[in-house]
Amino acid sequence: MAATVPLEQPPLRALLARALRLRCPRCGQGRLYAHGLTMLERCPVCGLRYEREPGYFVGAVYVNYAITTVAVLGGVIVLDQLFGLSLATQLLIAVPLALLLPLLVHRHARSIWLAVGHLAGALDERADRKGRRTRRLPGG
């Protein structure tokens, strides 16, 4: 049985916290993953369907890429500034990180994408409701 879901949209900070904890963006209670990389179809608590349409999580690839790029390049640049690394050493650090980090970040990238999609959907719903209210006003 689905739990009662609050009507108000959680603040962005709460959505990001839920994403980092791999929890449902709507209720914050349900898990996103059954185990490993197997994502649940719906929230076990509130029933939110995670994948809205085929290909929904393609955007998570971009999130994953951004996180990986910032971490790998940023990390190598910081290490270079602190220790003056040679190009060979930089590559020995950057290449394995660039190969491993996307695998480690995959679940969180999908979770962040789901939170952003939930926020965008809620904003669309609010705009639709506002538009319906303004159309109903007499003399408008």
C-alpha cells in the first residue's frame, strides 16, 4: 500500500540530499536500488515510477560525465599544483580514475537525474495549474 505523499515540493537541498542517499525524490523514504546496479521500477513506499519513458536516464550519462570530468581533471590539477607531477604521473593517475569513477558514480548520477527530473516535473505542474487559474479569471 502506498504511503501518503506530502503535497508540497521539497526544497532543492532536500532533493539533493535524497539523491545522495539514493532515496525516492518524492517521499525520501523508498530505496532506488534493489541491489548493485538493479534499479527498482517504483518506489516501494509512495509508488513513484522511477523511469518515466524509455531512455529517461540518458541524461544521467551527462551527469556522470560531468562528475567524472570535474573529479579527475580537478584532482590531477590540484595534485600537480601541490607536487609538480610529470605528465606520465598525471596520466598514471588520471586514466585509471577516468575508467573507474564512472562505475562508482553511476548509481548517484541516476539518482541526481531522477531528482532533477522530479523537480522539473513539479515546476511544470505548478506552471500548468497557474495557467489554468489565470484562464478561469473573468474578464481575462
